[in-house]
Amino acid sequence: MGEEIIKKSQVVVIGAGPAGLCAAIEARKAGATVLVLDENDRPGGQLFKQIHKFFGSGKHWAGLRGFRIGENLLKEAGQLGVKILLNAEVYGIFDDMTVGYIRNGVEKAIKGERIIIATGGIENALPFPGGTLPGVMGAGGVQTMVNIHRVLPGKKILMVGSGNVGVIVSYQLMQAGAEVVGIVEAAGRVRAYEVHLNKIKRAGVPIYTSHVVKEAIGKDEVEGAIIARVDDNLNIIEGSEKHLDVDCLCIAVGLNPQIELPYIAGCKFSYIPERGGYIPVFDENMETSVKGIYVAGDVAGIEEASIAMEEGRLAGIACAGSLGLYDKETEEKLKKEVKKILRAMRTKHDSRIIHSLTGIPSNDRFEKGPVAVIECKEEIPCNPCESACVFGAIKVGEPITNPPVLFEEKCTGCGRCIPKCPGMAIFLIHKNYTDKTSLIKFPYEYLPVPEKGGLVSCVNRNGEIISRGRIIDIKASKKDDGTKIIAMEIPKEYFNDVRGIQIRGDGI
Amino acid sequence: MSHEKNVCICRCEEVTEGEILRAIEEGARTVKGIKIRTQATMGLCQGRTCRRLIVNILSKHVDINDISKLEIGIRVPVRTIKIKNFIYDEGKGYE
Amino acid sequence: MRVNYHPILGKDERKKLVKIVVDGREMMAVKGEPIAAALLANGIRKLRKTRKKGEYRGVFCGIGRCTDCAMIVDEIPNIRTCITPVKEGMQIITQEGLGKWERK
């Protein structure tokens, strides 16, 4: 370890992403000395390239864009005096809990009484012919280039993989002005949450389920792609090939935990394919099989950022407790709160009969005046719509994975819930706006923004143009953070079909 | 997974799926076994991209549940860093 | 293909530019951005040629993991351009194989 005297910190956190920052914040709150090491030149992990609004609990910054959550976490960490060392590449964990890292070309080491590994995940590669051509990129890299460095990797993009990452990055590519030529998914159904998928469908992006990329074409870089249909065993069906004119393929086929450090540290592992593969075994405190070494976030199994943050909190509290910085009672109380949130976020009621109450108003209610239409029926851990409604017309309750229910008689048609839904799944519909027309208000996050008074092409849920509409109003409030609310007059017969406008369409 | 045997698995050392399957035919049953036969995982990135793919291919031939039996080849340093960072010079300190 | 206007992130306000030289060709880059981003913005996606098969490679992971974007930067080969910021006057060369390193 060289000649240098090894420095010490009660808690050393590796990785300044959502899990690492939350862990550091909690350990510091208890009074521990905390050092966070991160190899990047900016903290926040993957949060700063997440420009969409996050699902989650209203209490925990749900409805905020990922980078805003990152800003909040950094502010909190800074106020508490958490020390974050950037450009610090951790290359190993050694005996006696020493963490070795390289910074500015110099080898350094720090000893932690507790170590929290929060190194996140790494993207899965997908082998296919032509898969090494320039122009084939991972979704994470694409997101970094587009949302942080503001450069598009191509003009016409094929997304490979229909998980949440695939559909979210597709949406973000369109926001940045690229064309998403299609989404290819080997499985027979789309994997992402329906509300994320619906945004893409409204934009008219073709979804090719039971399809794979047979080949990326191009001499020296991507000039096209051939996709093909597959059978249930994922074998290509001869003759089903289709050529797509694309200049970039974006690969979004899942992540796996970055386990190098827990592996080096001697942690035991289990193999859980649905969580990304090999995962260090950890207990209810997030402590691994090696005493004093904890894991949190995607390295402990691939889940969502909101869960990573809670796991980080749990690890931070547990570390502080084991260092004697909390009395047993306080520690247990704090851990119980986090565990309750974690449990709620992971709750699914697969076998339960979902109640018949929904977010969709009755026919009678549509006749009576403007009303919210909540097209969200999946079990997502998310509830900002509930707190957005000051009239108590929207109920999610507990667990947080309940789909929202609309109490239509309480809904005043104010529309405050529209920009609050991270899934952009709430619309306001005034069926009897005039004798012949209805008014629909919907969220909009593309450029260019249509002009007030202008005529536009209206699309249905599948992105098909079904009518013409007139833009009545556009609301752009600072607190909606970029989400515009468009009010549009449409022929009454389409009140239940129109859900948006053609992006970069003729009328704009 | 892939549909042609000459598809690239290890991007750094340019090792194809066919070469990895041949290594398994020759008796490779671990990541190390494949590495010493094909050079897969030995490039600049040190297996960060292909290790998982190789384990997936191996899974059709061996039980992969126990990571400790796969000689998976993760070792220090786990980051792409320069050897010169480890050289200590009496006069100048670390290079 | 820069994203100058964005519905959420707003107008790109970064104004400071630096000059880089890529295979002898001068071009402009935004100060502080990674080399690979600057090259993409200038329409360059082929960053290196592989050692065995002589195939072109470009940015793949974009976060410093895969090393596919390695180039020769200021005479040092195997520099991961996706995580190395541009500097004024930087000399960047398409890397062939493992690249050449002139030891001084």
C-alpha cells in the first residue's frame, strides 16, 4: 500500500449514485465520519441523465425528474458534511477493511470501520452479427450522450429491448429530436410499465414484439438493420425478415450488478437471474457475508432507483447502529420505517382480484362536465396523483402499488393532477365543451410546441392520426418543470380516443 | 441468444461464439478454461462486457449457480488503471 | 448532431469552445465534454480499428467500461475517449490495433 499513512473513516461508501448518497446521508445523520468515493468526475451516478419524472412516493420526491432528485441528494449530503471524493477509482478492497483507489494518477488507500458498496449495475451486452459496428450503442451510453453531453448518436434509431430503460430512452431520444424507428423485443410482450409504453405508442413508434435483431448492416458503421420474427424458442422464422432504415441501434436488454468489489472482498454470492445474475448474499441490514461490508442499490440486485435509495438508507442506518451511534431502539425504529417503504414498493398482488374501481369516469360523469381520466391500471409503486388532488378525488392508499381510483363525484376538473403523473397517464376531458366539440387537456414534453389557435393532427393511443384539433391553450408553469399542458378542441365523437398530437406534424 | 456462431462475444480480443463453443468441446468448464483457450476476457476491459455472456454460454453445459466453481477471473485491480500508478519512486513518490 | 434545444433541458448555453485535431483535421469541441461526444457531434463514429480483424469500432458503453472507444490521445494509446474530456489543442488519432506508444 505504499509509504503513505492510511487514512481512516468510520464509513466508506463506494459509489455516489442514489444508493451510495442515501447511505452516506443516513450514516452521517447519526454522526459517523463518512467518505464517499466515486470514479466519475461528477456525483449522482445515473441520476443526472434521468430527465424523466420518477415514480415513487410523494414523500420521497416522486414526480421529480431524476436529475432534480440528484441535486436534492447532493444538497442534503453537502449540508450534513458528507465528504465526496470524485475521480477516485476504487480498484480493490483488502484485508483490514482497506479500500484502495487511484486519484489523479496517485494510489491511495482508506480504511473504513464499515464499507458500503454501492457500485450499481452494468449493461448487458447482446451478441448479434454486426453488433460491434460503430453506431451500435448501449442505452446508458446513449442517455449520457444525449441528456448530459447533448449529442445524438444517430438520426434514425432502433431500440433493442422493451424494458423500462428501452422505452424511457426511446422517449428521451424523441424529445432530443431523433426518430425512433421501432422497438424490438424478443419476448411476446412489452416488458416496460404500460404508462411508459403508452407514451411511445402515442408517438407512433412501432413495437415489434417476438422480434430480434438478426443483423446490423453496414460496411464500417451502421447503415441499417434487419429484424426478424422469432418463435417461442427464440428461433428466427425464415422469411420474416424486415429491413429497417436506421443509422443507430440502441441496446437496452437489462443490467447486471457490478460485483467486482464484493467478489474481491470475499462475499458469498447467489445466482438470481431475475435480479440480474450473481448477487452478493446480504441480510436484513444489507450486510454481506463479510462482516462490516454492506451493499445497497443495483449491486444488491437490479431494481429501480427509488428502491436503491431506500436500500442505501437502510445500509446507512444499520452501519451507524452497528458502530454504536444509535441506541438499539432508535436504530430499530428507523430501520422499520425504511423496511416498510421497501416492502410497499415491492408488493404485488398477482393473485388478488383487482378491485373494479378504476381511474376512468363513468359515461354519466363525462356528460356532467370536465373530469380527470387516469389511464393507469398497473401496480406501480407511485402515488403523486393522490397528493396532487386537493379535493380527495384520487385515492391510491396503501400499499403504494395500488392502482389509482378516481372518485368522480369529487373531481372538479381542475387538472392539477395532469403534470403530477410521472407516467403522463392523466388526461382531462370535457366532453360537452360545445355542441359538437370536446376539450382535452394532456401533458406534452416535445419540441416544437404547437401554436395557440393552430390546427394540428390528433392521434389516438396508438399514435394513429384520427382527426384534426385546434389548440385552445398551452400552460407552461415553472413548477411543472418542462411539462406543458395543452388544451385542445376536438370533434366530440373522438373524446374517448384522442390522446395527443402528432409530434413534428403538419400543423406544427 | 445469438443466431450465428461467428458472432462476437469478447469485443476486446475479438473472440466469437463459435470459438467459445469449441473451447467447451475441448473440455473448458470454467471462465478460466475458456480464457486460456481463447483469450476471451483478457483484453483491455478485462471481461467486463463478455464475462456474463460467457457464463450464459457455459450455463448450457455446467451448473453455474455456484460462482466460486467458475474461476470467473475477477481480481485486483478491478478498474482499468495504469501500472505506473503502482510504481513508487524514492525520489518522486508515485509517478 | 448537437441537441441545441430541448423541451426539458432548455437551450444549450455552453459557449466555451476548444479546438481539437482529429487525424490531422481541426474541429471545435465544447469545453469539458468527453472526446467521444465531440467526435459524435462532428459526425465521427469510427474511433479505432481492431487488432485481429481490422474492424472499426466506436462508442459502445459510453461510461468507461468497455474500452471500445479507445484512441491515441496526445501520443498515448488506449485512452477511453468516452470519459476523457477534450482540451485545447488535443491531438487525437484513430487507433490501429493496440496503438503505438513512442516512449520518450
